[in-house]
Amino acid sequence: MNKKETSNPKVVRNQNHESKKMNTSENRNKKSNNDLPWWVEFLFVQIGLPDNLLIKILRTKKKSKEIIINNKKLIILILFGLATFSYFYPVIKHAKNKLDCEKIAKNYIIKNKNIIRINKKELRMLSTNFCYGGNEINKIENLNN
């Protein structure tokens, strides 16, 4: 009879464990052999900024990644609000400028044209016309003369 060769499972486990240890140390060496990012190379090696600053930057980077991962919904909501505001801001600014121009034109018409018989709607129409480059005020001037 042939005796079957039996292997000791403990020995196999130890060999696998040792090979895994070797792989992890090799991986660590590979990671440490990688080049530094360009900004680290430039700021901390070439210019010579202090290492404490690099540590603070890396901590802040890590914390910001965690905050972004944990608060995705809030960040998306804030970005949506900013996009909406930036989309409607020109419309709001145009309306504000129009109202300011009408107010200034009303005051100008009342002071300089000495119009007594004109009602509020006509005054608003004249001020709007004046703001958009109309020449209705010149016609009023001609009527008074």
C-alpha cells in the first residue's frame, strides 16, 4: 500500500500568512515609492513651506471628504438654491433698475416740467417712456410753450 502524503494544515496556513505579510510589506514599499503630488512637491519641497501646514491641509482634506459624503442631500439642496438664485438674479436686478429709473424720472418730470393736470397713471407712463429712451417729455414741453 502506498501511503498518501498528508500535509499539515497548520504549515500551509503559516506559509500563506507569511506570504500575505510579504505582500503587504511590498505594497507599502510600492506606495512609499510613488512620486509626491505636484502641489506637495512645489509648495513643500521647492518653496520650503513648513510640514505642519501640510499636515493641516491633509487633515482638512480628509474632513471635507467626510462632510461631503455625510451631507450629500444638504449640499445638493444648497447648490440647487444657488443655481436658482443665479438664474433669476438678472431678472430681479433688471426689475429693480427699472423701478429706480421710473422713480427718478417721475421726480424729474414733476420738478422740471411743472405739470399740474397730469394724473398718476399718465405720470408713470411718461416716466417709463423716458427710462426706455422715449421722447414723450419733449412733446409735453412743446404743448406748454
